[in-house]
Amino acid sequence: MTSLVDDHNFSHTETGEFPCISCHTNCCKEYVIFVNAHDIHRLSVGLGLAPENFLEIYGANDYSLGIKVKEGLIDLALKQKNGGCEFLEETKDVFRCTVNDFKPGVCKSYPFEMKNGKLSQMISMMCPVDWDLVEFEKMMVSHLKKDESEWKFYDELVKEWNAKYGTKPLSAFLKFLLDKVESSLTL
Ligand code: SF4
Ligand code: SF4
């Protein structure tokens, strides 16, 4: 789920090859990509598709917030195919994200996070690369802050939905979500 897959201007290996290429984007195959309201809105507008076309429903874990809809207590993630994200495309053994311009925030962040106010690389078995934090600092710090505020927005949105409309169907939740993002963008 890397943002780095198609951004070939940054960190490279000694052979000049971008690390994500030789890794074959394992992160896009191994993780389920849970998405927030802004992710869903960007993908829906970018693809020109209703969210139902690219979202998969997961039962919410008891430790996550969970969306209450007629269908149950759920979370939303990107659909998968062939054991990976459905937006991952393989051409001649090269993998690329087909929604690079509007991929989810979590994809743009990986494998970085903020720890004690500093940019860090996630401790992850998945990413084998030792990324240059200095090289990525400017771009990633601003992205991670934006991503954090979008997840807070989503948490509030889900809380409001659950309190007011929790018995309505998922289709109504998705309309509510898109309307909320639209209104926030016009403020
Ligand atoms: S949206 Fe793109 S970057 Fe994110 S998991 Fe799917 S293929 Fe990977
Ligand atoms: S696991 Fe790391 S190196 Fe591999 S594709 Fe993802 S970000 Fe790139």
C-alpha cells in the first residue's frame, strides 16, 4: 500500500532501482486497506464510480469504532482480487498502483508514522527497506498531519451517524459520508 510505488524520484537502491519495484509491492498484497471518508470521496470522484464499486464490507472488531448500519456493525476497506488490492496491476512483473493520484491516505503514509512528534519508519516485518527519513521528512510530515485530521473527521462522522441513523442501510451511510466531505470542502 505504498505511496512510493510510482514516485520514482526519491530513494533508490545502489543499483538505481526504486525499492518498491524489487519488493513487488508486498504491502499492497498483504494488508487490507481500511479507508476513511476523504479516501472514499477522492476515489469516488477520481474513478467516477459510486463507492459500492470499490469497497468491501468487513465486520467491525470490538476494538474499532464500527459503523452501525442495517447490515450490521461494519468497517469499510478496498476490495481485493488475486490476493491483493484490486487497484494493484502487474505488467511484465512490474507492479503499479492504478489509482496513484487518489490512493488512500494510509497508502501514501506507508511505511512512515509520527512517533513522539518525529517522523519514523514503522516497525514492520512487511517493508524490507531502510528508508531515508531526512529525504522524506518534508513531504511525509505534512501528509501524516493531514491524514490524522482526516481520520479524526471520519471518527466524528461515524459517531454522528451511529447516534442518529444507525438503523439505515449502508447506501444511506455512504451518501451521508459523501455529503459531509463535500460540505467540508466548500467551507
Ligand atoms: S490503492 Fe494502490 S497503493 Fe494502496 S494498496 Fe491499492 S494498489 Fe497499493
Ligand atoms: S513493503 Fe516497503 S519496499 Fe515493499 S512496496 Fe511496500 S513500501 Fe515499498
